[in-house]
Amino acid sequence: MAGAIEAHAALLLARRAEKNYLLREGSRYVDQVHNRVDERHHVGRE
């Protein structure tokens, strides 16, 4: 039973790390998209 608890804990930690990675990278992607839109918007006004 102890092995199953350790395996479950390891799985939860891995999923937490994955979620944190996706959240960080997701916000970086959104920031890049917003920057590109802003660049295109300013180019169209010149």
C-alpha cells in the first residue's frame, strides 16, 4: 500500500508541474500574440 501512495503522490506532483508549465507558457504565448497584433495595428496607421 505504501508504494501505491508514493506512486500517487509522484503522479500528482508531475501533473502539478505540467500545469504550472502550461500556465506559464500559455501566458507567454498570449503576450506574444498581443504584441504581434499591436505591431500590425501600428503599421497600419503609418
